Amino acid sequence: MARIRSIGTAPELAVRRAAHAMGLRYRLNRRDLPGTPDLVFPRFRVALFVHRCFWHRSAAARVRGPTSPSIGPGSWPSPSRAHCSARISALC
């Protein structure tokens, strides 16, 4: 978990590029606000949080190819499948 970045991720950069292309000005990672939002638009008094996907076998992870953690690979496949099926049943 230590290698998971919280600043400058691909989804955040995509949102930043889109906001800048629309002419919006923003501040990054304001620590004085609760939750440290990724983007803050002071003119509109709006805070934006860009959520990322950390699950190895989620739909977003399938785009780049599902992976299994390198530590304890024997214990991951079955819980991951169980978790995915639980998430799918919760969405339906």
C-alpha cells in the first residue's frame, strides 16, 4: 500500500487537463480543508475528490489487465473472486 500514490495519478491528471482546457482555475491538495481535496475551485467554492481504484480485479483494473499481488499469491485468487462476486451482486 505504500507505493500507491495519492497525488498526480492518471485519473487526477485527466481531470486537471479537462478543467484547465475549460478555462477553470484551481488549487491542488489544499491541506487546510477537510479530507484534503484533490482540486479546489475557489471562485465557485467547490472541492473535488478524484477517487481511484485500488482493487486488483475490479472493472477499472481489467482495462490494464487484472493482476494478483506478488506477496502471498496462493491466498489471493479465491478471496478476490469472492469479493468481485459480492460487489456484482450488491450492484444488481
